[in-house]
Amino acid sequence: MRISFRSYGYKFSGYFMEYGPLEAESLDAAKAQIRKRLGVTRLPLGVQVWDLAERPLTRWRVAAAS
């Protein structure tokens, strides 16, 4: 049997930068991967994790200095 992976993105509270894509089989598995990347046992308060099929990552553009 083949496991289907989904893409997830995440964002820290108070920051505009969004991170991803992160491949995982479920939202809980994605959160576990984020905890492992950060080296923590609990995600910081306000971390948002979402399925990229529902909402893609926002691409930020920085205006060129004049």
C-alpha cells in the first residue's frame, strides 16, 4: 500500500514569513516534523500550520530601494 503525502506550510505568530512546503502524510505528522526541525517538544504558541491544497504559500516581494 502506498502512503499519499500532502504539502503543508507554516508560519510563526507575529511574523510575515511563511515556510514550506513540508511533505507529510497528515497535519499531525507535519507538526511533528516542525517540532523536530525546531528541536522542541511543543510548538510555540501561535504557530499556524495549513494544507497547501487549501491555501498556497504567500510569495512576498520586497520593494527595491530607490
